[in-house]
Amino acid sequence: MPAGYIRLQSDTYSGFALLRSNLASHGDADMAKSVAYGKQIQIYRLAKAAAPTPTDFTDAFDTMFDSTIPL
């Protein structure tokens, strides 16, 4: 594993990550800062490390979804 990488093994051929920021305030500047920080995360196959495809970010703000973990 190359230095600086965090390996996350997936049991499927697709994956996703859910990020949550703890903000100093709910002001526009802190919100923009947390979004910019989160968009630094990149998810791609290690085989594509030399030329990774861009990570697709979907903003789920105000979107209802079922986060129940299936048994």
C-alpha cells in the first residue's frame, strides 16, 4: 500500500461514503469551509491512482432517505 493512502476494501463493485462535518457555526463561511474540506476526499481504485477519475459528490441536504442498516 503506498504511503498516504487508506485502503477500504469493498465487497461489491461500487461504493459510497457519507461525510458529516462538525461546524463551528452555521454561518455561510463555516458551511463553505466544511464543503470545501469534504470535497478534498477522493475515492477511486488504487489501479487508477496515477490518473484517478473525479469523485462524484451528491449533496443530500434536505433529502429524505432511509439510513436503516438491513439485517
